[in-house]
Amino acid sequence: MNYVDELILWRREEKRKEQYSTLEEGVYMNGETLTFGRKDILGVMEIMLPDEWKQMPEKFAKIKYPSEFRPGIIKCQGFIFLISEENTIQYQPSAGYISLKFRLIKVEELTDYVRYQWDFVLDGRLRREQGEIELCRFKLKEGAALRTDYKDFYDIQTEYDTVNLADATWSSPGGHTLSKEITDFFAKKVLECGCAQEGDVQFAYFLLQSKEAVNYPILMDYIARKSRGKKQGWGMAKEETPGRDDGGAVDCVEVFGMLAEILDGIRHGGGWKGRRETEGEEGMIVWE
């Protein structure tokens, strides 16, 4: 530093960094002080979050939240299978839905260890049998290409020529849930909305910073609050539907539909407006 004023400015910056270096007092970074507050997440937990948010550029988000680059983990019949390599699945056009499944083929109990034989299979039977886990399903027209470049959130469940993730068998503490890819996409679409409420923004960041699929009770509590509690307990005891083998305990397709309607409500500048059972005031989440 060649000038006294430069030295003074440098020392001032260093002093501010020392003064603001904790979440309680704030953090001084890039010429500004970031302040944090303790936020309640759906009455389940409290975490320190910034008082103001700025959307992270996509290229940095992929580095910070690299869920798509992590090895696959499948738990089936009490055993953990690590999928560390890419697997190529050959598929053909079909008139009906085809389900891509993880299938446990054989279990051999040997003297020193247990050998598990498994494979990824395409199956026209949508019902999941014992030892099977659905990863996705699709219905492909002749001459069309199967795609995963979803144009919008609802596009994840487009009937033809699209990898449908809504029926995938995904687990979390408290029950089956939606895949992290779905909830991450939902979160990113919420953050794109300039009129999203603070509670929705905080929940979106909560989804993105989680390393695993969202806890089922947390997801259902968010949906219940957005629907003003009229669906409290919804999804926990549904009648069995075709293609399911769990008694319909969690209808992931309906959960996906509810999130799609919530997103539509957020985009229109308000709370959730779908499937209202009685007329009344608009509901909202209040975050203190």
C-alpha cells in the first residue's frame, strides 16, 4: 500500500471483519454486513438464516448442492446398495406405461457373507412386488425421444415422452416422500417467483440445503399449512391405488399435485388457492 488513506481503509475493513464474525452479531463480507435471525421451520426446528436473501447463480448452486453428482443409495429389505457407476438402460416405445425398477433377484447366505444379486429392469407391470423399488416410469410414442429437460414443475408428470418421477419409491424418516430432484426443482421454481412469501422462500432454501430427501412429516406439514390446515393428516391413510403395494400410506402422486397447485398460487401472488373446501379468508404462513 503506497498511500496512507489506503492503509486506513484496509484497517477499517479488517476491524469490521473482526467485529462482525458470528451469526449472532452478523458477518462482514464483500463490503456489507450480513445479519442473521433464528427462524422457525414449520414448528419442527429452528435455524439461523440470513435476514435478506439473494438467489444463488445456477453454476454455483450445482457446486454447493451437488445432489445430482452423488452416488445412488438404495435400501431394500434391510440392505444398503451403493450405485457408484452409471447404468445404461435400453428402452423401446410403448403403448402403456413402463416402470424402471430396481429388482432384488436373489439372496444367497454363504458361510462368510451374504450375496445379493440385483438388476435394473423395465417392467410393464406397475405394481411393485417384494424386492422391487420404482425409480421412474414413462410412456414413449413411436419416433419420439424420452426427455428429462422439464420445462416447468408440472412437466415432471407429463404423460408422454417424459421421465415421470412422481411415482418413484423414495424414503425418508416418517414415511415415503418425493424424490429430492422433485423437491429441489420445486424450490428453484419458488425462488424464481418475485412475489413469493418469506415463508415459501425459507422453505425453498431449506429444501435445497438438505442433503437427503425431505422428511415426510415436514413436507406434509408445509402442505397442510398452505391449505389452511384443511388437509391435516391428508396422505397418511389413503385407499390403495393401482401400482402401489404399501396400502396407499403415502400417495406421492397426490403430494406432487398439491405442490404443483401451491406453486401456481405462489406465482399468482398469494397463498394456495386450490381445492378449497369452504369459502373464507386467504391463508398464509407467518414466520417470526
